[in-house]
Amino acid sequence: MRLIDLFKTKKPVISFEIFPPKLDMPLDSIYDKLEDFKKLKPDFISVTYGAGGSAKDRTIEIASKIKKDYKIESMAHFTCVGHSKEEIDSLIDSLENEGLENVLALRGDPPRDQPDFDFSKNVYQYASQLIEHIKKRSNLCIAAAAYAEGHVDSPRIKDDLINLKNKVDTGVDFLVTQLFFDNRIFYDFLDRAISLGITCPVTPGIMPVFRADQIKRIASLCGASIPAQLVIIMDKYGGNPDDMLKAGIEYACMQIQDLIDNGVDGIHLLTMNRAKSTRKILENLNLLQK
Ligand code: FAD
């Protein structure tokens, strides 16, 4: 199913994001987890691409298995950074040959060993160019990334929004946001996006705080700010993993409930491959689908 058709008929669309196991781990390790995720009946599962530069080839394989064997709609993430034109075309063909219908098309970050990577030498400098190409070459439903707090490379949030509008206009069906912890920032972003003429569905990315140190690291990489309320929670419980997990789940539930009350198109849960904690969140929110 093309996910845009789902967004037209269901609100909120509940989706999970998982990442492929690193290359030194057997691929099968993800399939045990998928058994548990399947029981939670998400509307779709997306599979990240790259995991720090490795495991790229596993994304399509896992996304395909989610669809064919687990009978859950899936979406493969795809970054074009460092790929040749031939590699990009071959990946697009593989997605279609595997019967996949959805892709999250991204530019990607500089490779870890090349922090000064020059994107002007990349086949596509921006995701919008990749999206234009995918649109011409395939019938895939195309999602793209949005940044409620602005992308870290953008000197001005306003410029990032204008770039987002141009990206959507090249053929984006729906947007998935970078994680954020303060809903007010998301609502403000939505208002400004709508006033610029962005009308496609926008599903917010929510990452529950399972571990304080991990969240601090991820937030610093992607530029997400941590509100005072969450800083206090992490300072209080960060030293005790069980208490932190409980408090993190509580915070995520509060955030998600507020988003749902405010009529969001979807909730995209960044599960960190943790099915048990994901279940707890859905149970607390009465979101477990029958
Ligand atoms: P773009 O949309 O190209 O934007 C990148 C920067 O360029 C922005 O600052 C933008 O404002 C600017 N820009 C865009 N167009 C123009 C223009 N015409 N002129 C000037 N400036 C312009 N990374 C992975 O490696 N694997 C993943 O699986 C993955 N999944 C992600 C999922 C989500 C939901 C999100 C939000 C991010 C994900 N990322 C992933 C991270 C992503 O690859 C990085 O954030 C990357 O730096 C930007 O990718 P993009 O597609 O948003 O880029």
C-alpha cells in the first residue's frame, strides 16, 4: 500500500522506526524483535539506512520481509550520500523489484570519516534532487524528512522552511519529522509550514528517553533541544536505568497524548528496536489496535 493512501483515511497513523542490526550481528536478530513488534499492529514500520555507515544493504531486505512475511506495510529509508548514479538507480530498482511501495528519501549526513564532505560533489546535493529523480524513475510513494527546530546545517530556520517547501513541491507525499521533545516547537513549525503552503501530512518523530546518556548524544547530533522539564527528569533518574526507563516512557506518553489531542496526522515512534517499551507506551495510551 502507498502510505499516502493510509494518511488519507486514518488519523493518527501509528508507525514504528527500527534499525538493521550492525554487520557483526546476525540479520536474524531483528526478526525475533519483529515477531514482538507485529503483535503491536503498527500501521507501518520504517527501516533506517546506514546505521553509522554500515548495514546499508540490510535495509531493503528487512523492509521487504516486513511486508511479505510479517504482512505489515513498510518503508525503506534511503540516503544518497556517497552513492554513484548507478548505485542510486540500482537501489530504486531493488525497492520496486522487492514489491516495496514506500521510500523515505534523504540526502544523508557526511560520512563519519569525512566530516567536511563536500555535498556539491555528491550526485545529488540535496534530497529534493533525489526525490525528483525517484519520482521520474518509479511509482514509489515518497516521504521526506522535516526538522521542527530547523536542520543543523541551516543558518536560519526560515531558510530551512523555504527549502522544505521546495522539497515538498518536487513530489513529496508526506513528511516525517526529526525527533523533538517540546511539542510547542512542533506546533509552531506546523503553523509556519502551513502558512508557506505545505499541505501534505506531517507525522512527528517521537523518541522516548530510554537512557539519558543516549538521548543527550542523539539530541546533540541532530540539534534537538531538551526542555527544562526533561532535563530535570534526566538529572533525577539518569543514574538509575529502571527509573529512567519508567520516567522516559511517562514523558513520551505525555508528549504523544498531547499531539493526538491536537489532531496530528500520525505518530512515528523511534523504537530503538525495543518492542517491550514500545508496547508499554501503546498500552498506557490505549493505542494497541485490536
Ligand atoms: P535535505 O532536505 O537535502 O536538507 C539538508 C540541508 O540542505 C538542510 O539544511 C536544508 O535546509 C538545505 N537545503 C535543502 N535544499 C537546499 C537548496 N536548494 N539550497 C540550499 N540549501 C538547501 N540519516 C541516515 O543516514 N539514515 C537514515 O535512515 C535516516 N533517517 C532519517 C529519518 C528522519 C525522519 C529524519 C528527520 C532524518 C533521518 N536521517 C537519516 C538524517 C538525515 O540524513 C540528515 O538529517 C541529513 O543531514 C539531511 O537529510 P535531508 O534529506 O533532510 O536533506
